[in-house]
Amino acid sequence: MPAQRDDSQAHGSAPVHITVDRAHAGGPQHAIKIRARDVNVFYGDKQALFDVSLDVPEKAVTALIGPSGCGKSTFLRCINRMNDTIPGATVRGRIELDGEDVNDRAIDPVILRGRVGMVFQKPNPFPKTIFENVAYGARIHGLTTSKSELEALVETSLKKAGLWGEVADRLHQPGTGLSGGQQQRLVIARAIAVSPEVILMDEPCSALDPIATARIEELIDELRNQYCIVIVTHSMAQAARVSQKTAFFHLGKLVEAGPTGEIFTNPRDSRTQDYITGRFG
Amino acid sequence: MPAQRDDSQAHGSAPVHITVDRAHAGGPQHAIKIRARDVNVFYGDKQALFDVSLDVPEKAVTALIGPSGCGKSTFLRCINRMNDTIPGATVRGRIELDGEDVNDRAIDPVILRGRVGMVFQKPNPFPKTIFENVAYGARIHGLTTSKSELEALVETSLKKAGLWGEVADRLHQPGTGLSGGQQQRLVIARAIAVSPEVILMDEPCSALDPIATARIEELIDELRNQYCIVIVTHSMAQAARVSQKTAFFHLGKLVEAGPTGEIFTNPRDSRTQDYITGRFG
Amino acid sequence: MNEHIVKSYEDELNTLTAECARMGGLTEAQVGDGIDAVVRRDTTLAEAVVARDERLDVLEADIERKAIRLIALRQPMANDLRKTVAAMKIAMNLERCGDLAKNIAKRTLVLTEAEPMSPLTRSIERMGKLVLGRLKDVLDAYTASDLDRALAVWSRDDEVDEHYNSLFRELLTYMMGDPRTITACAHMLFVAKNLERIGDHATNIAEIIHYEITGAETIGSARPKTDALAKEI
Amino acid sequence: MNEHIVKSYEDELNTLTAECARMGGLTEAQVGDGIDAVVRRDTTLAEAVVARDERLDVLEADIERKAIRLIALRQPMANDLRKTVAAMKIAMNLERCGDLAKNIAKRTLVLTEAEPMSPLTRSIERMGKLVLGRLKDVLDAYTASDLDRALAVWSRDDEVDEHYNSLFRELLTYMMGDPRTITACAHMLFVAKNLERIGDHATNIAEIIHYEITGAETIGSARPKTDALAKEI
Amino acid sequence: MLTWIALLALFLFSGATYAFGRHKAQRLASTVKSGSFHSLPGYHGSYVALWAGLPAALIVLAAAMLGGRMEAALLRADPPAAVSALTPQGQNVFYDDARALAHGSQASETVYAGDLKTAIEAKAAQAKRLEQLIQYGALAAGVVVGLAGLALAYPRIGPTFRARNRVEGWIAVLFLACAVTAILTTVGIVGSLVWESWRFFQSVSPVDFLFGTQWDPQIAMRSDQYASKGAFGAVPLFAGTFLIMMIAMLVAAPIGLYSAIYLSEYANPLTRGVVKPLLEILAGVPTVVYGFFAALTVGPIFREAFNNLGALLIGGPLDSLGIYLSQVQNQMALVAGAVMGIMLIPFVSSLSDDIMNAVPHSLRDGSLAMGATRSETVKLVVLPAALPGIMAAMLLAVSRAIGETMIVTMAAGLQAKTTLNPLDTVTTVTVQIVTLLTGDQEFDSPKTLSAFGLGLTLFVMTFILNVIALRIVQKYREQYD
Amino acid sequence: MTDGALPKDKTAFRQGLETRLKKRYAQERRFRLYGQLAIVFALGFLVMLVGRIGLQGYSTFIDYQVTQTIYVDPAKVNAADIVGSNFDRLVAEQMLARMGETDDESGEASGKMMDIISNDFGYQLLEMVRDDPSLIGKQVTLSGPVKADAALYYKGELKRSTPQDERKLDDRQLTWLDKMQASGAVSKGFNLDFLTKSDSTEPEQAGVLGAVVGSAMMLLVTAVLAVPIGVLAATYLEEFAPKNRWTDLIEVNINNLAAVPSIVYGLLGLAVFINWMHVPRSSPLVGGLVLALMALPTVIIATRSALKAVPPSIREAALGVGASRTQTVFHHVLPLAMPGVMTGAILSLAHALGETAPLLMIGMISFVPGVPEGFTGAATVLPVQVFIWENASERAFHERTAAAILVLLAFMIIMNLAAILLRRRFERRW
């Protein structure tokens, strides 16, 4: 199983930077997609993130875990600059997407968000038809030029999200009529339709039951062959199941990051160990 | 470890009734506290529960699991007649608490709910002080006659809920100022203060992070020595951790019930097996 | 049995079983070759067996690591958990079988230095065939998840013991008859013992298969002995 | 190391370790008594050892069941998982040691029928002491989670092997010298072999302790052998 | 007229530039990789159209609005000697007439002769020229600016040009302008009230106004008459306002609150579905209707009831009370207050209902699950939780009662008395404002201006109440959001 | 842990609970009863209000028309000066003649007759003769209403039993009325005139058309100004504005504006629009401006709450897909909030429709006998019409007031219904 062995080899490379990210240079086959360096985030006077440096590998799932308020969601929202939409939030430090600093003035956040899709905790389809939900991104970004092209795009996206079979015959019914799990997959299809490079997921299963959760996890597993996926999750078990790399945040700091298999069987930092074994606090 | 061996012996006793509840007669030391027989619940025209028969043992934690909409919460709310507060809900069948039918006209729901406490999904402390929150039940039921008695009751209840140490010095500050996990323990203390016989918990940890969840689970584990606890949970892992008996619901029916250890290592029904191993649907 | 919703989980579990089955095949070959080497006094084969043993060790370590990883990352429940634990335990048993086969092969190197002892060799060969057959049966039962076949292996445990006991007596007689053969016979004694223990491991594997499939920790009451490895002298 | 928030989880884990340690103590006693029985030709003690072995089997089954239950119900992670798996594996090793001790005791019953062989008995006694010491050390290391002590046991594995090899040669010489002793010596051969294997199990346990504490699957490179049980002839 | 035509033309022009811009963007977009064009073609079109249309339109509009003033100013630039000789008022009339003459509108009836006649003709001709100059000048400027805008914007269209951001910037400005209107309203209110009040307080001291107990805003016929400027002590008005407000709140608070409780906690969905809209109707009834009802129905009924009661009491031990009651008139504080109270019921009930509904349902569940009855849940959990909000609702109702005009105007009376007797006729601040300002008054007299003094007082009072109430409501909402 | 505070004897404990329970349930019933009483009271009042006004006003919609043939006496009509002739008197005399009576010298009888039949007859005759002088000397058939007091008599509100000096009409007039009715000249019918005519000093000729049109025009101005500005301002504040002291100030300010007494807006209108900007007094334009300012905060608040009701997840969703703020607002938030916005707008317009006090400040109280001529002409509106009529001394105007209120209420109810229907139709789907 080469994929699994990679994980255990990944931490062999020496860190370029003084950091706790064990797999700084990524696995041998996983190029780095996102490179965060000394990211600090403030909400008003309150500092929410302290000097976070993390590498997120391409074509793999990276899970961010940690207790409530540890800054994992904050970090996630830095990547597509969703923090810009929160009044009083300031982000310092570099976050590079393929080498470009996302906070650069030359980067239009709207375009950035087209490249970095996002899936939220609560499924949030627009109260429009399933078709319109998926087609929306393409419309605003002007990705398609004809109706047939758009239809093809919607179909492809829904297929990738594993939803086509369930909704093919009711594309023009409201997306809000679907079940929670289907809605979440619809939202993923919507994100995929803009052909993003990265998909951020902020606790995508916390509102779902175990079966729907399993389906989403299966979907994530399939998607990771094509996208760089970063997922924030409350559930350590979920992080263990879906991710290839795990980063543990605590009190706004990145405590440890490394291959998932290792984090969950043999973490380096005692705080990580305490957290994942249920000894914290 | 006698407690653990009990579980594996529990299913030895023959079912009195044609039912899937394997531990119908309870373990040797667990008398039956709640005995449900052929419970059917309708919301308007929709039937939500079909012929559920389940025995809930005394001084033990019984977990109800199952996918969304399987009727587990509905069943829970039958026990203290909280379904009465939902317009259009009708309950048929017998639910006996210590041999008395709770739906009997002679049983007053107000008294019943004093005997059967309930903890909800979202922590819902009243916007009063911590003290007043815990004292609430005693006040409305007129349980105490003097101020010192009331204070003693509040202290005892908070201690039992493992919150005394954290709030002893700020009893007269608002309960809503506590953290989510503390609030949930406050709510448990509030329920305990009425000295109930049964405590129902409807996904008490779904709004909490892993650490707070662990604390609540620890509390539940301590409480089971004194109360009959029934907990509805989305998380199979949680059911596995906290309960002694597990009942699996599906599509409004009780599929299987039995000692937790057995349900999670060797379930009888293939649907249970499929559900807990993530093969469902 | 339905498939898991998460395909990669299904894959990982299947990989574990498959790897276990592959290890079974390898072990079978090792045991067969070990017996052949002794019987045919083939040192080359014996050396090959000794050399190949390391692969089994690596395989076992790999299966164990994967199983622990699976437990840590997938939190298997019910039959999945049993399957994982069974794979881990079967791998341990197979690894022991491999060690025993290697041990037999090593002894071949000593035995070839002594004179051939045809009647003894035939007895060993017969016993070897029996043990190998049992091993093969139980491994087939594992890959096919065939409970009946596993139980059949399990219930015929005594045959090997009888063989061993008679071989033990035969060897003692031989040694007393011709003290020059004592060294060779002492080694043969261990070869017989090893074969007997491979047979026990097969019985163990049958028990593990039973546990994996039914979830019951013990097999009814057909056999009074609780531990297959502890019965011989 | 902090305690688990959920006390009953902490309790269950501790119980598992404690039971393992208890099983260790019992095994130690069995091995010691088995050796004593052989050395002192004490059939009563030997019978007692045989009779007590079942307790070890039960203990092992219990530890295994608890470990699996713990995995199913608590989903242990990281060091907890390693602790659980380690307990399971140590129990298996101890159970094997117990079996070997029983086997030694059983052979006592045969050996007492023959004449006493003082020099051999002394050799066995010395080897027994050595093996018992190793077992004791490694079990102490386990209860104390003392990695250094476990590593010390692990690195001194060769001593037992040397003892065994010289004993093996001694026994062969003995048999050749006096064919009447062949039966007894053959049994002594197995006693020695069993002791050697108990020593190997101690080494195994040391490796398991190392895995439990550090999480690394192999111990550095101090010892070239990958498997402790596979090195002897 | 010319302005409208110009605007229409501009609109069409701007529409055409939109099409051009869009087309160019589309053409360019089809040559590059999909998605790499920054903005959608529509935005490029809009950007061009905005530059081509908006500045020009602003120029034209400005000319239309300010042209008259410019013209007037220019006209006065070099006054003929004959005009300079006129009085300032005469000059104003002269220039107005000149412009009226030029634009063919109604001039004043002043007869101009001699120099003035020539002057006015000259000025009229000049006015005509000026008007045309301004109009056409603006038009020309509009054309130039529009074309310049087009020339500026059109070449910018390209893959990397952020047309969307620019267009959205324009839109944001429009939004902001609308929001500023709200501020301007306040500025207008405060400004006008303060200005006029200041004028009032120049003739009447604020102390007299606020603490005087005599309200008699008559204008003296003769200068030696009593307090030649009338009496402007507002205390009786405040007393009347307060009395009526108290009566209204005594009616509205309990009934409104209990209605809200019943609706939000007890009523089944059907009852709620029927009663709520009905209460809303009660809230929608214009106040003038309540006034009518109070004056013509409730007033007579109350009077009759009290008169009859008085008749019964006469001769008894409460003889004097009887006599008093038998003389009670239609217009009394009680009538106005009671009807106002009823008007406020839906106001109180719907606000309280909202506030109680904001109390999370989980709290009710929590209380019920403890074995509390519904009323205990309401009294011990819902009401305390909602209390600040309900208090705020009451304050808002008070503020309404104070500012309510029509009911009191029609039912309370005009007599300024400092009394707490609900059967007496009283007058309120609002009634006095209406009385002072209806009909034709000299706008500069203290009598008229006193209305603004009263208005300012009223504004300040209600403003303080509102600020407090809204603060509370906001804090309360945050608690559960 | 001491369990001392907890009851030990279970049965005694439960008995204690049950005795208390009776008291608790009694409390419960009382509490519930108070709620019911409050609702019954409020609704009872509503019924009384509407019932009473309906009873008072419905008779306005019934009128009594007298149809009479009049001989245009050349002796009384001067063909040279038609306008100068006294047609009223002519009609009255002819009427008297029908009764078989003749006018006395002082004209007392014809005066009395003029008190019971409308002077509309005179106008009609004047018009006819002016248009066609050849009618002089011919018979003309005229039909017109009786005077309001006479109609009251027919409706039974003015009774013969009342002492003569306490009623408006004396016995003689009543006899005439009886005779007229007996002769079949009087017909009872639906009073369309009330809806098609404008204000008049004569109650029987007064209608609400002018007021309705005035209200409509004013409302149009209000709607055109308040709704777009309000919606845009609210959208700005809710979706775009940074959260800082300034926007907080604006927010507090708007909330306060909504609660400022309406009469203050009247003062504002008077000072700013009329005295400073010289917008024509009493015109729909100035009324609309004032009401627009008044409605603006309500529209803003309604819009904001509709916008707030759109879940933030929708905004996040749109932003997350790469929509800009403006796109998010125009594509998702505003369309979703639209039903709420429209409902709020309609309700605040309905409120503006019923507003009276500020209009009194800007001179709308004047008597306007006709439909307003454009947005800058003098106009009156329904609620002010109600106020004016209520102040009139003639009793007959009270009846008209009630009728005008019915018309006003009808408009309010239609607008409210529209709002309710809109709300129902676009029930939230998330």
C-alpha cells in the first residue's frame, strides 16, 4: 500500500522553517498547494491565531482538528479570505496558493474564492432549483458560453458529487427540498462547478447523521484525487477516517501537523496526545 | 470485572414478549425501570413509531441510536409525555414507569415530569443566576421549606453534576455566562435537583466539542449509579462509550436492543450491523 | 453483506484479509518446502526456506501495522473489528508456522550430515502431509469464510497428536537402538514437534475463523481442551 | 501523563494493564514452579502447575476479550491504543510461557520415573534461573513502564541461547553415553527448549513494551535478528 | 422640457454605450480561456454606460435645478441706475418681474414706467439670453462630458480590467446616498425645530416656557393687555399629556401584555391565526377614526354614565361628588386616555409577542420538562427573560401615547389645566400644536412659534424614551442571537 | 455528599406534590382566563368600533331623490341675465306649488322649502338654461337629493315626536316631506354621489372623491420616494456598511425616527418644505414628501428585518462560490427578502394613508371642493376629510364622517390584506 507508507515516510524530510509541521515538504508525491507562514489573525483586539505555519499538500485531504475556539476555522477562512467579510478581522502573514500570496492586493478575493471553493457546516443551498444552484458559479464567473455547455457542466459536477443518480430527474425542483446529506452534496457540486483548485470544508458533517456523514466522507475520499481539500472537523474520528494529513490547533496555535496515521497512533506533542486520547483539560 | 460480565450474561434470560429486545428482563442486578409495550406515535397522519417494546433497566444508561428520523427522539419524548406539548401528536400503547402507565389519566404530567427529568440537545439554562436555575424545580414543586434547605439542595445537585467546584464562588451570576459544556452540566444539575428517578437526554453533546463531550460522558457515567438514564445520540461512538444497553431504531421501528458490548461487537440483526459498521443504505 | 459506504474503508479491510491470505499461501509453501527438504534431504531447498522466512516476518509486521492503523483511523465495529483482530491473530499464527518451517529446514542442514533413516523419514513425510493438509484446509476456509470447513479442521486435531506420539516413541526406540543416530534423531524429534505445533496453529486459526464469523469466543463444547498448543507432552 | 476525562475509560485501561501484570505474576510463578518441579523432581508441584495453567488460559481470554471490547466501545487512540494492543499481545506471550511451564511440569512427571541426573539438573536449574530472571525483569519493566529495563532484557537475549546450546550438546553427550537415559534426556531436551523459548517470549515482551512506550515498531539496530523466536535450531 | 428631452437622449446614448461595451467585452472574452476574463461582459457594458451617462446627466440636472438661481444672480450683476434707486424689496420685485416677463409667467402687478420700463425690457431680454445660454451650455457640456466618459471608459475594457469592482463602487455610492437621506431627515427635524424654537425663545424665556403654569397663547389686541404676548407656561400641557398617557397605559399595558401571553403561550395555531390579524386591524385603524369614535361615541356614553351616577349620588352622603359627576362633559381625559389605551393594545401586544417569541423555545421545553405548568413557565421563565424587552415595549408605547395627536385633539379638549382628575377636560402638547398651527396665522408671531417650542419639547421627550427603549431592546435581542 | 436536602419518604413526598398541584392548576386556569379576557376585550372593542361606525355610516349610502317637473317661468328668469336669476327660489316655489301652497311675500315658505331640498336643483336648472336658453317657458324634469336634514327625517333619525324647537325642521316642513313622499316624487336609492363627488359645504352634496384622489396622489408620491430610498438605505446598512460608530449612529437614528411622533414630521414639513422650499401648501406633493420622510424609517426597518431574516448561510454560500457582495445582494439576498420588503412597504404605506396630524400642519385642512389639479394643486385626503367633517357642526356631516371612515377603512383593509396575502404567498422556504 504505497499511499500508506508514504505517510510514515513523509516526516523524514527536514523542516525548512522552525515549525511543528512535520510534513513540511509534503509527501514525495504531494506537492504543496498552500503554504502558510506566520499567519496571525486578530478579531478586533483579540488575537485568534498565533504564527501559524502550515503546508497543505496537493491532491490530499488535510484535516484541522482542535477544541472549540482553537482557531482551526479561522485559519480555514484565511485561505479564501472569508475573514474579509467579518468586520474587524485582520490577517497578517503570508498564505501562498501556488506561490501567490492570497492577501496580495493584486488578488481579487472574488476570483480567489472561485479558485478556492468552500463548504459550510450547515448545508446552504440557495432557495433555487438544483440546476440553478450548481449553475450559479458558472454564471457569475462566465465559465460557459452556451446553454448546452452549462447543462453539461451541471451534469458533470453533480456526477462528481455523487448526486446525479438521485436528482437527475428533478433538476428543476428546489434544492432546499433535498435531505440534509443530499443538500451538502449539492453544495459540494456547486463548489466543484466553478472548477476550484482547493475545497475548504468547515465541519461539513456536523449537522448530518452517521449515514449521510459516511456518504460525504466517501465523496471526500473520491474528490481528493482531483482537489486539494482542507477540512475542519470536530470529530477526531472523522479526521482519522478522511484525511491524509492532520494539523492539531490549540489556543490559536498550531501544535502539531503530520501524516494522519502517525498523529493518531503516535503523536509527538503531548498536547496532541492528550487531546486525541480524551485526556484534555 | 463483574459489571462487564453482567452485560454478556444479560441476554441469557428469555424474552417474555415477542420482541427484539434481547435484554428484556434486564441484567441480573438491573431491575426494569421503564417498560414500553407496543408504543405507536402519530404526528397528525404520519406514524412516527411502530409497535416499539423496550425495557429500560434501572441504574444504567440506555442509549437509543439510529439514523435521522428513526423515531428515537420521539420515543424518548413519550417517556415524560413531552409529546403532549406538540400539537397533533398522539401516543398509543403502554409505557410503564415502575409499573404505572404514564399515559394513564391518573398520572399528572406535571408530577411525571418531576419524576422524569430531561436534558435537551442545546443547553438551555434559564436566563437567571446559577443558583436560581438549580433551585427552579424545587421552587415550583415546593420541595423545600427553608432557605437553608434550598441552599443545601442546590449545593448537592451541583456537586452531583460535577459543577460545584467550578461555580461555587459565582452562584449568583447568570447561568448563561457559562461555557456550553458547563451550561449542559448546569441543566443536568437542574434536573437532578428535583430528585428524578429517570433522566432523559436528547443528544446532550451534539452542540459540544470533544472535551466538553468527554466531561458530560464522565458525568453520565457517574450518575448512572443513582438514576435510570436514557440517552438519544447520533454518535454511535458515544453510545458505545456511555451506555450499558443500546437500542437501535430504524424507520420508526425498534430493530434490536441489547447489552452495549454485544451490540457493538456482535449485533444480531443485519441492519444493526450495517448501521454500526457504516454500510447502511 | 452490504459494502461499506466509504469505499476506501472497504478496500483497506479487504486488503488486510487478502494480505493475510497471501501470507497463508506463503506459509503453506514454506511448511511444504520445509517438509520436502527434510524428507528429500535437500539442503538447497532448506536454505531457500530459511532465506524466505524473512518475507513472512515482514508480512506479519505489515499486517499488524495495518490492522492497528485501521483500528486507529477507522474505528471498526462488530464484524469489521473481528475481521481486523482475526487478521492480526492469524498473521501471528502464520508467522509462528513460518518460524517452525524455517526451524525444520535448518535442521535439514544438520540431518543431511547424518545417514538417511528411511522409515523415520516416511513417518515424518506422512505426518507432514497431514499437517500441511490441515493448514491448507484452514487457510481455504479463511479465504472462503467457510465456517464448516474451519470447524472440520478444528475437530480433527487429535490425528496429528496421535501421529506425533507414535513418531516420538519411534524416535526414542531408534535412538536406543543406534546411539549414533542420537543427534539426528534429536533433531528429528524437534522436526516432529514442530510439525505437531504447526498442526496446533492450524487448529488455532480455525478457532480464530470461528470467532471472526460468529463472534463467539469459544467453540461450543465439542472439544474439551481450551488451548490447542498446550496439550502435548 | 494526564488522566482521561472519562474515569471509567481510565479505569478500564488500567484494569487491562493490571490484569496483564497479574497474569505476568502468575506466569512467573508457573515458570518458577515448573523449573522447581523438574529440578526437585517434585510431582506434587508439577501437578499443581499443570492444574493452575487453566487460570492463565482464562486470564488470557479475558484480557483479549476486554481489549477487543475496549477497542469497540472506547475507540482508543495513540498510546491508549498501543497500550491495549500491547496488553493483548503480552497476554498471548504470557499464555505461551504458561503453556511451556505446564509442558515442563508435565515432563517432570515422566522424568521422576527415571534416575536423577544431577549435573544436567544443575544446568537446567541455572538456565531456569536465568530465564526466570529475564521474565521477572521484563514484567517489572512492564508494570513500571520502564523502557530502559525492558531494553536491557532485550539486549541480553544471547545468554539464554548460549545456555541452551551448551545444554543441548550436554544432553546429546549424555544420551550417547548412557542410552538408558535417552527417554529422560529427550524430555530434558524439550525442557531446555521450552526454557529457551520462555526466554524468547521475554524478549518479545520487551519488544512489545518498547512499542507501547515509543510507538516505534522496531528497536533501533542493536540486534540484527528480526524475530526472537526464530533464531535457535 | 428641454431637460427631459436631454435626459431621455442621454439615457438612450448610455444604453447604446452599454451595448458597445458589452459587445467588445464578449468579443475579447471569447478569445481567452474561460474564466480568465475578470468581469462578465455585462459589467464592462455597465461601466462604459455609467461613464457615458451619469456625469452628463448630473450636469444637465444641475443646470435645470441651479439654472434659475444662476440666472437671477447674473441678472443682478450690473443693475441699471434706475433700479439701484429702488428699495431692496422693490429690487426683488423688479428682478422677479423681469424673469417672469422673459419666461412668460405671471408677473406682479407693479407698473413700470420710464427708465424702469426700458430697464425691465432690457433685463427681460437678458434673462431670456441667459436662460438659453445656461440651457444650451449645459447641453453642450453634457455632450462633451458624455463623449469624454465614453472615450475614457471604452478603451479600458480588457481581461484584467476590474469592471465589476468599479460598477459595484458606483452602486455602493448610490446606496450610501440613500442611507444619508435618513440622517438628513433627522438633521431637518432637529434643525427646523431648533431654529424656530430659538426664535420663539427670543420672545419667551425657556424657563417661563418650561415651568410656567399658565397657558394662554393669545396675541394681545392692545399692547397694555395682560402679558402682552400671551402666557406660554407649558406645565398644564405636560400635566394633561401625562394624565392621558397614564390612563392609556393603565388600559394598554395589562390588556396588551395578557393578550400577548395568551397568543404566544396558549392559543392554538388556529386561534392565533384568527386573532393576530384582527389585532393587527386594530393597529391599522387610523388614529383619526379612534378620535371620531372617542368624540362621538365613547365620550357621550361616559358622560351619560357619569351623569346618571351623579344623579344617583345627589342627595346622598356623596352629594358633592354627585353634583360634580352630573356636570361632567363629553370631553374628558378619561375618554381620550381610554381610547388611546385601546389603540395601544395591539402595539403593546405585538411588540411583547415578538419579544416573548424571541425567548428560545428550548427554555420553555426546559421548564415544562421540569414539571412546571404553562403559567409557571410563563411567569418564572418567559416573562423574566423577556422583561427588559417588555419594559422597552412599554416605554415605546408611552412615547407613542405622548406623541399621539388625533385622539386627544378630537376628544380631550382645549382647556389647559394642571389636574390629575381623569374626568376633567385637559389639553396636551400635541393638541396645542395642532390648534396653534391650523388656520392662517402670522408665521412670525410667538403664538405660532410656540408650537415649535412645544414640538421640540415633545421631540426631546420622546427621543429620550425611544433611545432608552431601543437600547434595551437591542441588548435584549443580542442576548438570544 | 449529603442527600439531606432530598426528600426521603417517597409517598409522603408525592402526596405533598399532589396537594400543591391543585393550587397550581387553579393558578394556571386563572392566568389563562386573564389572557382570554384581554383578547375578548380587545376584539370586543374592535367589533364595537367597526359596528358603531358602520351603523352610523351606512345610511350615507342611501339617499332620497326627488324627481320633479319644473316650469321655467319666464317671469322669474331673466333671459338676458340667466346667471343673475334666482333658480333656487324658482324651484322652491314650484315645489310649494306642487304641495298646493304658495310662497308668502317674505319668502319664508320658499326659504323653508329650500331647507329641505338641495340647492343642487337650482344649479342643475341654471346649467340647463344657460346651455339652452330656449328652455325658458318650458317644463323641465329635474331630479336631485333632499337636504341632509330632510334625509335624516326619511331615515327616521329625526323624529316628529321631538319637540319642534329641538329639531332642525319644523312641523310644516315635515308635512311637506310627508306629502312629497306620498306623491311618489321621492325615491330611495344608492348614494353614488358620495363616491363621485367632492367636498361641499352642503352635507347632502358632499362626497369623498376629491379626498380619495388626493390620498392616492399623495400616496403615490410617498411610495415613489420612500420605498426605493428606504430599501436601498436598508440594504446599505445591512449588507454593505462597515460596523463602526457612524453606522451605529445611523442605526440608532433610524430606529428613533420610526418612533418620533408624526406631528413632529408635520412641523418639519411646515418649516422645511413650506417655509423654506416654498413647496405649495396643501398639495399632494408636500403631503407626500412629509409622509415619505415619515414612512422612510419604517420601510428601512421592515427591509432590514427582512434582510436579517435571510440566513447568513446564504450570503456565505454566495461569497464562497465567488460572488461579490453586490452580486450576493442582488442575486440572493434581495430576492429572498422581497416578500418581506414588500409587505413592510405596503404596511407602512397603509399607515401613511391613515395619518392625519402632520397633514394638518401643512395646511391640508382647507376646504377643497373638487378633485386636486395635479401634484402641486390644493388637495385634501381621506383622514383629513374625516377630521374636517367631524368638526363640522351639522349633524348630517357626522353620518358622512362615518361613511368616509368606512371608505378609509376599506382601503386600509385592502392594503393589509394585500400584505398578508403577499406574506402567505411567499412563505419562507428555507
